[in-house]
Amino acid sequence: MTAAKESKTEGVYLLDGKAIPYVVCRKAVKNLNLRVHTDGTLYISVPKRAAKDAHLAFLSRHEDFLRRALAKISRNNENLLPLAADGCPADGVEFFIYGIKYRICRHRAEDTLFPPFCSSAELREHPADDGFVWNVYLKKGVDGTVAAEAVARVVYAKAVAVLEGKIRTLMPSLQRRFEMVLPMISDGNPTKFPYSRFIFSPKEIRIKQMTSRWGSCAASRGVVTFNLKLLCAPEICTQYVMYHEFAHFLVQDHSSAFHALMSLLMPEYRAVRAMLNGKGNN
């Protein structure tokens, strides 16, 4: 028997005078469910037999949650690599990395600036009175989509390099902390944590833009991934996420054992987590 098709409708919900777009999907569910997408759009699953305006009453009851969720999305999207209308990092707009002010300036440059076989754009960092400038030089004749992609590529690569450098700087102290804690929790059994070797020699550390997580750990493969947007938060937040993800080489879930381990590694981790998720003071 073929299941009935889902029906979708769109609308806007007024929250504090601001119109928030939403999509209502009537489907075979028992309860109303709400998701807030990273672009601020609301997605509401509604039982097929619910009243016509059930989603509006549901949103009204959850306005405090909506405010928190939308504020978190706004914080996550602000400051880091703002984009201009052409999709490039915006020229002249200021942003912050670990509390330090940066500014992107785009320039046209003579081809002699570029070494042979170089890409269409090159980024050079220069100090400024109040921070740093990322000067992005474009080859003459490079325009349109090619220029946008070239600028975005070199700026993204530079941002990744900054976070990679911070992780390398923080890694020795993290590893020393694990060296202290491991004997306390291994009960004299060196095989209790089969992936513990990856704490000291991970196979790969990846950086990418993530929409809903600050990091992830593939314990069996020795791979740890970090969200590029950590650059927007205080440095201690990067330290916390590193402890969190490397702790998963010992405890793969978020059980009480994991939280006990985190308390040993970073006693203030709950406060830092709250800061990172917008529930504490920045």
C-alpha cells in the first residue's frame, strides 16, 4: 500500500516584530516537532490530523526556545569571513579571530607578483595598527565567478591554517594532561582503551565548516574534525572542544563515565561549554 504524500506549506511567524520564515510538513508523526535550520528557517512536522493552525499555537508556546536558537545561529554566523554580494569575502569588512581584529582588502596586481603556475589569487597578511589585514591580490583579467572562487579559496585556506596552528600550539598541554589522567582511569589495564594511542598520534586532524557540531571524533579511524567557526570563539573554547573530541578516544559515548573523564581533564569544562553554546558570559 502506497503511503500518502506529505503536504508542505510555507509561511512567516512574527517573533519580536521580526518575520521568521517557516515550512510546515504534514506527515505521519504523532507529535509536533520543530527544527531550526542554520539559515534561520523553521521546519515544523505536524500530524496529518492536527488542526489547521496547530503549528502557530505550537510556535507560540516555544518562543523562548526560538529566541535562544536564533540567537545562537546569529552568533555562529557573525564575524567570520563575511561575504560580499558576489560570494567573495567582503572587501574592507572587519571580523575577529580569537578576539583580534582582521580586515580583508582585495587588490588587482601585476602578474609579476605571482610565481609561475600560481593560482589566480594570493593572500598576504600584514600587521595594522589595530590588528591585521589580509591583502588578497587578484591577477589582472580574473573577474566574475573565477575571481569570487579564487578569493574565497585563499581566504578559507588561510583561516584553516590559523586554526590548525592554534591546535598545534594547544596539543602538547592536552597530551600531557591525558598522560596524567590515563593511569588514574585505566585500573592497571593497558588494553582498557584500545584507541588511546590516537591521543598522542592521531591519524588525521581535519578542519571544515560544520553546521551543528563544534567537532567530531571517529575513534576507530583515529580522525578528529574541528569546526572552522571555533575561530570566532575565545581560545579556551577551542581547548575545550579538543579535550572533548580527544576524550572520545577513551569513551565513545556521552555517558556519566565520559563526563567524569572531562571533569578530570578540564574541571571547568561545563562553564566553557555553556560559553561556547551561548548560555554563559563571553
